[in-house]
Amino acid sequence: MAHATATVPRPETNKPFKPGLFKEMFPDGYELLVGTSQIYELQLAYEESRLLTPEELIRQGAYFARVNGTPTNHLRMCGVVPVQVDEDASARRKSFFQANLFKTGYATHGLFPYRGKFHPQMVKAIINIIGLRPGDTLLDPMSGSGTACVEAALMGIVSLGIDASPFCCLMGRAKYFGTTLDVGALDECVKHPEKLLNYFDGVDGSQHDLFRKPTKRSKAPFKIAAELEELLKLCYLDAVGYARRRVRKSVGDLFEVVLSRYVGAVATFAKVREEIGIVPAEARFIQGDACDLKSAGISDNSIDGILTSPPYSFAIDYVDNDSTQLEYMGVNTAKLRQKMIGLKCDGLEARFDSYLHDMDKVLREAHRVLRPARFCVIVVGTNSNQLKRAMGTASETDLALDLRVSDIAKRHGFSLEADIIHPIEGIHNIMRDEHILFYQKH
């Protein structure tokens, strides 16, 4: 005999597809940018929505497309972006830039494909979350390709980048200067690419005055203001690196292609900058030592916020990676290696110990220069696979750089306020994720 079963009514809250998650996280009228889907992005977007007013989100938010119907400046800035890849680029490369339209392809951030660099969109959100506002000063003591400082400048925040590598300083200055140029400032360059190529190749010694400002006595038909030299030098070095990756193309074949890309990036951003009303704040880049910020003239309690990512020395040998550019600039790479964090020793185990020793000095200096109650944000990841092979007896805790760096930060007077995990896309086979560590000075 079959037994009857009672039907238990389900509570209303168990109905599927109730529109709760987004409503719980964001107020009505807040629209996220297309592609904002990863957990770390939603975490950063939530903090932006919680800490910024609607007007501030429109002006400087990183992850929102519209607020109460008004397009954000970030959406408008990314609405028209320069060509990042050539027509004959692979479908994978083209799709990467399309997918990362709002993350890294705007302004001059796309100039020079530097490995392991920040996503500027993420940088913008972090700057907002740690409370920096126009007129404040941001420090990146290991500035790399200059992303944090350039992005801060676009937000009206004064910035200072320190890096041991003169090539990194060149990148930062060139990208920053590109954000300040007027439309048409590089028109003459497009007309005379062969003269630029000869100048940087050192073919024509008579071109020595190419970058001097025009004078009444000078009759040379082609002159460029002196401050353009670094931007054009970066363009040339980009073409040199590009030629090394393309077996059947020479620097001469590719220089004009890369030059047109640089000119397009500058011109595109100049137009958007005028439409939105962006006035870049000052950004300075100094060759120096993150372990000794006094040598760069940074005094106690003078910095409003610090954002940096230590070199991924175990995954990328930055001296070898940049050897072509460094040698062109006449840099003694052996001496530079002795100044680079995590590259002073041979062997992963020795590099690991050297890295932690240097980070102790870096965090000591960071605590000294940061104002009380302000934030120091460090983005760091661990390539556990390689380190495990080199240091087989070490535990996962011993190798986890986020934990080791946090121990050092605590000793120097920082408290860890948040740890957000950011998946890595570019070197996923070596490192799967990195930690965005928010430390506060007490």
C-alpha cells in the first residue's frame, strides 16, 4: 500500500533567481563595466561603491560604466582606444586586447609590452580605496614600467616612482609625457620616420641636433623639442624588441609601424583628455634604491600612499629580459643586477633569502616615509613550483611570499587590513595568482 507524502511548502526566500547579489552589493543605478566578473574585481568595485560618492565614482571610479545614468570617465576614456596590435597579429593577441579593453589598453599604458606590469584599472581602484585624492602624493618605490604613477597622475594625484633600472625610469617618463602632449605634437615624426631611425641607429652623426628646440639661426628642416626624445627612444627600443620576436622583420621594417602606434595612442588620449577635462598631475621618476629612500630625498611622514609590486625575480630575470634596451642605453648590467631586489645572487634559494632581506629594508623605509594611518599596498605572488624544486625541504608556509612579507610588515609597524587574491593571466604557468595586501601604518 502506497503511503501519502505531505507537501512541505518552500519559503519565499528559496525561490530561484531572486535578484539579490547585485542588489546586495551595489545601490540602484550603479552599472558595472562589461567584463567585470572576477571575484577580485567585484571586491574592488564593492569597496569603490562603498567609499566614493556617486560624483567621485563618475569622475575617478575604475569598475563602473554608469552611475545613475551618467557615463563614468573610465568608460569614456576606454570608449575610443588606440590600435594595440597590427593587422597580422594572431587571433589570440587580438582577443586579449579586446577582452582587456577597460583594464590596460587606454591612455599610454599600452606603450611597450613590459612583462609582469600592473593593470592600470586595478591600480585606479586601489588608489581610490586607500583614500588618495587630487593633491595627495603616491609613491611607487619599485615602479617598473610606471603604471601606478601614470595612472595616479591621470587622477590628479602627484606621484613619485623609484626604480633601480634606468630603462624602467625611461619607460615611466615617456609614458607620462605622452599623456601631456597636445594633438598633432608628433605629426612631424610621422613624416620623417627615416630620420628618427637613423638618429637612434647612430647612422647619421649630423643629426645630433635632432631634438634641440628650434632657434632663429637654425635652418635644419626637421626639429623636435628636447622633451620628446625619451618618448621616441622608447618607441625605437620597442621596435628593436619587436624585431627580435619577428624572425623575418628588421627594426627598419617595424619602426614605422610602432611609431604610428605611439602617435595614435598619444593623439587618441589627447582628444579624450580634452573632452573629459583631465589635467595630469606631476609624475617624477628617479633611478634609485627602494631600500634607501633617503637617497631620493624622501623625508619622514611625507607620503600619502604607497602602491608597489616587488620584482618577480624568481619568475622573470628583469636584467636578462631588458638586456637589449639596457645595453643600448650603455648600462653595466652586471652592476645593475647587484642593485635589483632578488637578483643579487645565483640560484633560487639564495635569491629567495636575498629577496626577503631586501624586503625587510623596503618595508622599513615604507613605514618611515608614510604618513600615520595611511596605507601601503603591496602586490606579490609566489612561483611555488620552481621554489619547491629548488628548496624541497621548505614548507608551503615558508615559501609563501604573501605570508613572509606580511610578517616583515608587522615587525615594522604595519597591520594587514585586507588580502585580495588576483588571478594572474600573463605568466599563469609559473604563478597562478598574486595577493593584493593592504597594510596600514599605526
